[in-house]
Amino acid sequence: MDSFGLKSLDAIHIHVRDLERTRRFHTGSLGFAETARSTPESEREEHQRSVLLEAGAARILVSQPAGGGSRAAAWLARHPDGVAALQFEVEDAEKALRVLESRGATPVSDIRRFRDDGGSLSVFAITTPFGDCEFRFVERRGFRSVLPGLQTLSPEAGANPLAIRRFDHVTSNFRTMKPALLWLEHVLGMERFWDVAFHTRDVNGRSEGGSGLRSAVMIDRTSGVKLANNEPLRPTFPASQIWVFTEDLRGDGIQHVALEVADILSAVREMRRRGVEFMRTPGAYYDLMPARLARLAIEIREDPAELRELEVLVDGERPGEYMLQIFLKAAAAIHGDPSAGPFFYEIIQRRGGRGFGAGNFRALFESIEREQLDRNRG
């Protein structure tokens, strides 16, 4: 299937009820820089206030309603805070729209074109099977801002202390993911890249209870953009943290976004110093880690004691190649507010490993279930 010219995952767009709280978390806890904010004119026209946050090549646009009639207000009337759009950069917007529409994409509007003193921007969006999350496509020809209606701010000194490089992948949860996989294949032209299926009974040896998931990662070979997708695995569907996520979000949608860093141990130490809360990892994970890595013929450069101290996960699927990752608590838990939503971030460092760590999936799955049980008890 011919490429439609996808270049990168350009930005994620989050709708929130408390813009200042979200801004403080990203700048104070994750070291993002606030690089742009909405102009008074755009706020009057769009009825929402926005800030742009950047770290490395990772861009996060955050919008809060400023009166009725905004897209943010419409989203938040149906959901807690969450990711309302993924924005992708393309080589040629006209070609991208023509190819996507020929494959069955449903555009939200025709291409809109804007100009500033740097050049032009062309943008269009399509609906998706990812709940109410749209996919937006932009073509930049020297245009200075991420989107029109944003006023660029002077860069902040000392920004990006975590050495965030880029978005590694985006993970979505579905009650049934096959329609999304078919759409990603036949409309976006993505290919199957990685998959795993397991049930916590397999881990704990229980004869009843527990829950499971099936996951499949799709990739655009030209750009390297990766979209991971999860669904519950029988039995006990309602017990699955995937199912619980869709209940909390009130629909399918983006569960988490992975931020790639240059040095995860330094990044996690700095985040812990800043008060960032992570999902817990059971001590048994580190007890069993040496034997598991030996079976995979993987020798890690990091000190296992430091990984245990910081609760960083490590996994791999090929000899000599591995990756390290850790997962933040969901926004609702971090802020102590259910309306902040179940979305969270992953921090990842790759040392040649291209996969997603099947063993780590189990640890993540159990960690999320513990967080949900603790929240329900509270």
C-alpha cells in the first residue's frame, strides 16, 4: 500500500477542566516548557484557552473551555479530561487527504489553509474508531506555530531537564479492537508490528478471577509512528483494567503516551525528586528478573539494584537488545480528582529493543489493577 506521506506524530491535544493544574504538572513535574498560548482573538472565536508545552520533539497542546460552544466543552461534556486529538505531520496535505479519503477515511472538514510571517500551514482532520479522538494532519511550509491562534513565547531557560526526546508510541484501549486494527491497516496503511496476549491467571496460577488483555501494535513503516492497541481477554471481561479504563473514560480512547528519554534512571530520579508518582512494581518482579533476562540472553548495562530502587522495568525479545520503562500514575490519581481522567504517561529508554516487553506488560497490567483496587477502596 502506497504511503500517504506521514512524517511524524507531531503533537497530542488534551482537553481539560483545569488548564493551570495541567500546565503546572507538565512544566513543574515533567520539565516541559510552555512555548505558546492562545491569543485573545482565538479565545474569543474558539471559546477555549490553550497552552503549548514542549520537551524535545514532544509537543502537547492543552485546551480548556472558556465559555460554551467550544470543542473542548463538547468533549468534556462526554468524558473526563483526556486526549481529544492526535496530530500528525504530513509531506503534502492535499495528497494525504486524497489518499486517505480514497481508502474510506471520513474527513471532518476540507483542508484549511493559514499563513503567518514564516510561511503556510494546511490542516485537516478525520474521524476515527478511537472513540471521540480525531486524527489531525498538518503540512507546514515555514509556518512558525504548531497551529494557528497560538502566540509564540520566548523559550524557558533550563527546560527539558528529563532529556525527553520524542513520543515513542501511543496506546489506546478498546472494548473490541479489531475494527480499529482494520481501520489502521486499510485506511492509514499501517502494518502489524508486535502483539501479545495473556491473563493474570497465567502469572498468579489462579484457577478463577483475574483478568487479561490482548494487545497489537501497528506501525507506519515510512515514519516509524507506532500505535499500540489493547482489548480485554476472556474470561472476566469486566475485571480487566482495559474494561475499567473504558468505563472511566466513558468510551474507547487513548490510555497513555510514551515519552522517550536519553537516560531513564536520571530522568526517574529527577521526577521522584519533583514528587512524581509512579505505578508500583512488585518486588517479585526484580527477584525473577535475572533468570528471565538470562533466558533471553540479555545483559543489561544498568545496576539491577538501582532498577529495583527506582522501580524501573526492563525487558527484551532479542539477544543483546532491551528496553527500560516506567509508568506514571493516572491523572485522576495524581490530582486526586476523578474528572482528571484515567490518562497517564510512560517513560521509556530503548537500548536496541524495538518491542514493548511482554513481561513488562504483565507487570504494568497488575500495577494498574492494584491502583484501581486502591482507588475503589478509597
